[in-house]
Amino acid sequence: EIVLTQSPATLSLSPGERATLSCRASQSVSSYLAWYQQKPGQAPRLLIYDASNRATGIPARFSGSGSGTDFTLTISSLEPEDFAVYYCQQRSNWPSWTFGQGTKVEIK
Amino acid sequence: QVQLQESGPGLVKPSQTLSLTCTVSGGSISSGSYYWSWIRQPAGKGLEWIGRIYTSGSTNYNPSLKSRVTISVDTSKNQFSLKLSSVTAADTAVYYCASSSGWYADYWGQGTLVTVSS
């Protein structure tokens, strides 16, 4: 099983600041990694797929990078609606999906 | 845009079978363009993929749950279903259904809380 480890667990930032979230895989997942955003009481929403592609309707302030075992989700300038929990997910060992444990981006 | 809605009992007794249904609107569940998944989330914890079903009826399951999981589809009702047998308190979670047109979960239902308790 491929384990995804996200860091930090919590990121405390102010609106307008840049957020950098990390996801590390226990073995290479090539570029087969996605990022989701989840707000309290809501379902996750797909943000980024295959490491760097924004999903439909996702603002340009969200960007993804990385390949192999190290991946980054960057929010260039935090908007109030961006404070949420973010999960990475791999599809490298298809048909299985596994998720990271999440990073909470909270208002400082 | 596809919309999904989970339904089913919110309380299940230990050792019994959890049964949930996901109703799909805005698209046909028979469309070869999609496949359909179940994912769960215990309170305050991360996401766990349970399994998926394709329009062909073939399925994939999480190896850790495979012995207890069945996912099926009812094309006449535009629904797909989850059955999880021999439940314990560890199966208490919010259960989500989701659709995929590519390799990831594009659209999700709002989720339904299932509590396992006597």
C-alpha cells in the first residue's frame, strides 16, 4: 500500500499570504496525484489532478507541482474561503486509491 | 453536471449489514463515461476509499474491506448501492458517494452519517 504523508498538519496563515502544503508518497506515484479541498460539513472538492492540472472552475491561485514522491499544493494568496482542510490522493496503484491524512489551513 | 445524493439508515447495530444508496441525477448511471465510488470519513479523520463500480458492473474494492463490501448498480433507478457486512463501531463514519469521468472523484454527494451502535 502506498502511504501519503501530508505536512504540516496545521498551517496558520492570514488572508493574502501564500500557503504551501506538502504531500510525500512512500514510493513513487509518478504524477498520479490529486488535491482536494474540504470545508466543514461539506464534501471534498477536486482542485488539482495529475499533480498540476486544475479541475474545472478552480481559481488560478491554486497550483500543484511535483512528481515521484514529493508534491506541493500552493495557494498564491489566501482568500477567506480558502481556509479549509486539504487532502492529497494517489491513483498510482490503480485500482486502489489512498488519501493523505490532511492539512488544515486555519486563520492566524 | 452530475449530482449525487446518499440515503439509508443512520444507525446500524453491531454485526449487522450497513446498506446505503446513491441516487444520481443530471446524467445516466449507464453512461460509459463514468464510474461510481464510495468513500468514507470517520469523524475528525481522513478519507478512506471503499470501492467502485463501472457501468459494465465490474467492481474494485479496498483490500482491507473487500471481504465485507458489495457495491451494485440499479440502472432502472439510476442508483448504485453499498453493502458493508459485520459492522463494528470502527465503521462509524460519514459515507460519501462520488462520480468519476477520469481518474479521480469529480463530483461528490453531500455525505450521510452512519453510526454503528446497539
